[in-house]
Amino acid sequence: MIFKSERPLRRSLWKLAAQLVYGKRRAHAHSWLPSLAVTNLSGGQGAGNVTYRGQPMAQLSKIDALAQRADKTIYIIGSGPSVARNDLSRIGDNEAILLNGAISLIDAPIRQPLAVAIEDERFVWRHFTLMRQKIAPSTLCLLSLGVMRALCEIEPSWLKGRTILLIDDIRKPYAGDRRKLEQLRDLDFAVLSADGAAGLSLQPDRGVFQGGSVAVSALQFALACQPETLGLIGIDIANADQPRFYEKPGQVAQSGIAGAEDRILGYFALARDIAAQKQIRLINLSPISALAKIGLPYDDRFASSANSVS
């Protein structure tokens, strides 16, 4: 059984309405309409105030809030099946950025994550109970506009008092028109591949390139923290149609990641090159990850004794 999106019908209607009213130019406005707004987003620098139905919900922080908590090593942990093959108890406090369902690792074995990152509002509608149980008020959150709006619809008080960094899409920015390729190439903080299909932001406060997986967005925030080592766990990509490590067989949430493997790998290939320039060691800690195709072979340092790979 494949679960379809649990996004409410009204949200699908808002998405359609935005397409009809704004066209391709600003169809992405459905992410924040009708009730979410960000004020004082001066110069696109990443700090601002989030309001919902005119009421203050949260203040946005800058990349410094993440960088000051981070140390020499950062691990980005996704939800791929390979997560179960790793002994994550070896990861220290404030070292892991947990993506989507990887928040289920909080408390055991991840005692204190560096941050959590969620950019698809469908995860909120499907797993808000898990978010409420696992994400402490003190946990730093990387959240998209759509995710914050969904959270406000479900439980407006959830955002209050939290440290939040905005995941804003460079291609489709908040309160702005969709950017053309020429405009993206003119941004001094953006690095694009030769064909323009992939891009990474060097200043995530000013927006990030969303690449079909929240791992791409988290990667840009992590690179901006300048760690010595950046490890990728559970970023499997190729087997995204299989149950995530926290799902039961036969209960797989809908995902387009596996079908977009080449496109997503383009972002990681660009990250590989940027990491090398910054002297950041980028390592793949998943034995069945498609990352091996772009020259990131499996590193078995976290392999559990029951699942070691020779």
C-alpha cells in the first residue's frame, strides 16, 4: 500500500488557485497564502518575523545560530533504509541534522541533535504527532514557508519561542517572482552547474536551492558552517520507493526521490566540489547509497556489527 499525500483538500485548492491567479511567475505563493507572512525580511538577509493571521508566531534567526552550535563534524541524517545499518550511538551531541522522519531518532540514539530540517508540508500533515513528541522547544529548526504555515494551521503555538532558520527557495522566493536562469547566475552567493540544472547557495540566509530532497537544503546550511567533516547518513536516493527506516513494510509514503535520482545527484556532485574547495571532507556513510556514483564511496566507520559490509 502506498500512502497518498495527506495534504487537506483546501490546500490543494489553494495551490490550484495560486496557479490560476499568478501563473508560473508566482504560483509558489500557495506556500504561504492565505495567512502566513514574513515581515522585516530586510534585504533577504534571513532574519525576520513570522506572523499568522496577523498574530506573531516566531522570529527567524540567521545562519550564526546554527554555526555557533556546530563543531568540527556535522552529520546529515536522512530517512533511507540504510540508517538501520549504522550504529548512530557514536554520534555526539550537536552533531546531527535530522531530516523528516529521522527525528524519530531523537532521545535514542541521538541525544541532542544539532538541528532538524523539514521542507515538505506533507510530512507535517502526516507526522505532526511525531514532531510534537520528539522536537523539543530548544531544538533548532530549519523550516520552509509551507511547513510553518501547516504548523500554524494545526497548532499555532508550536512555533513560538523556537529558534528557526527559514528554508527559502532561491528559485521561487518568498513574496517574489520565480527567478530565471540568467537571474540566478547573477547572484553573487549562488554557484550553478554548467547546465544550470543544479545550484547551491553559499549564504543560505539569502535562500537555498531546493533540489527534490530536503537533504539538498540541509547540505547548504551545513556547508555554510564550515565543518572539517560533513557526513551523509541515510541519503540513499536510489531506493526511496522502499520503506524508510521508521516505516513498516507496505506502508510507504509517496516520494518522487527515486525517480529524480540523476537530478538530485547533480546537487551532491556540486556540493562535493564546493566541499573540496573549502577543505571540508564530505563522506558517504550509507552502504547502499547512489552517492557512490558521483565518487563518494561508502565509509564504514558507523557500520553496526550486525550489518558490517566488507
